[in-house]
Amino acid sequence: MRKNFGAKPWTYPQPVFIVAAYDEDGRPNAMNAAWGGIDYDDRLNLCLSAGHKTTANILASRAFTVSMATADRLVACDYVGVVSGNKEADKLAKAGFHAVRSEFVNAPVIEELPMAVECELVSYDPESCHLVGRIVNVSADESVLDGDGKIDPAKLRPITFDPVHNAYLAIGERVGNAFRDGLRLK
């Protein structure tokens, strides 16, 4: 038997993204966002309300980065989500984060978060809060690469948001092979 919960924004997994952009003075800011994902091969979508400092920064700079929040940096990643950049000008420093300028877009890459998607702004609808970015580059620190030079989720240890329990969960266990295991039923 199933239990009905009604209309809720619940799916699994919900990635925990750390979205970063520069303000008008070139100061980096970041926020935690759990509602987002890939839409097309080169598009990343986020739901960001217009009141966020990071949203204003993205609209002004026309660029942003999206880093994967990690289990190793959980406290800092949560901090940039619970503290507003409108009230705390130096959120990144208080979180223990350091930013360097992306080689590909006018946005900060957070050094302590080993994977980032670097994007140019495509569009933003303030009514729906729907922000679309074009992926220009994906960068990853060598510490999270496997022997073939690819990103290893077990080394990255990205976290997902559990909206039912307001919890973070670590991702990384391999349980199968995409585009192959289902062929057994063919």
C-alpha cells in the first residue's frame, strides 16, 4: 500500500549545488541551492529567487559557477545556504572558502570544492525563478580523478539534499552499470 503526501517538491537525489558569482566590486559570493539540474547537453537550470545576492550578481556579471557540495565541506556548504550575502558581505571567507577566477567565465571557482560547472547566463525569469546557464567548462581537481583521469564520485563525495527529513546524504556507492545492466532483459 502507498501513502499519499500530496504535491511536494520531493525527488531523489536533489543535488546540493554551491552557486557562485562576482558582485559589482569583484567580490565573490556563493549560495547553496538544491533545486536544479541538467536540461540539455550544454544547459544547467536552477531555481533561484530574485532576492538572493548571488542571483543579483549573476544577472549583473552574466556568469556563474556551480560546484558540487561535498561531504568533506558539509558545514561550509550549509553555511553559505543559511546566511544571506545581503547581510554578510564576506560569506566565503567565513565559510573557509577561497575563490579563484575561472579561466572560462567571469565567475569564481571555489578552491575547496573539487568539481565545478562553469556557466554563462542564458536567461532568467524572475516570476518563476528559473535561471538557465550554458555550460562552458567543467573542471575538477586531480584529487577526485580515477586512474583514467575521470571524475570518481567515491573520491568527490558529493552530497544530496533529502527534502523529507531536511538532511544531507553522501553519494558514491556504485550499484550497477548504466546502459548495460538492463540489456539482460532484452
